[in-house]
Amino acid sequence: MTNDKATKPMRPAPPREGRRAQPEWADGLKQLYDAVLDEPLPDSFADLIAKLDESGK
């Protein structure tokens, strides 16, 4: 008995019409990324940036 999976190269699925093929997890990752971007900047981080800006003048 031969192992066909070991001898055949894997091919990506053909792209869907009008859209590039994406892995199944891509949409979830984009939603997570967008959610992180929508989070407000913590006050302590904003204070740190202000202090760095002042010291650079």
C-alpha cells in the first residue's frame, strides 16, 4: 500500500470569484485586529508619550 499524501504535492484551493483565497481563520484574525484598533489608548501610555515629546524639545 502506498501513501498518496506523501507523494502528491498539495495545491491551494482555487480562488473564489472576485476574492483571493484566504485561510479559514483570516476573517477572525481581521475582526480581532480591528477590535484592538478600536480600543482607547490607556492614560498611562498617553502620559508617557507626552513626557517623551516634552523631553525631545
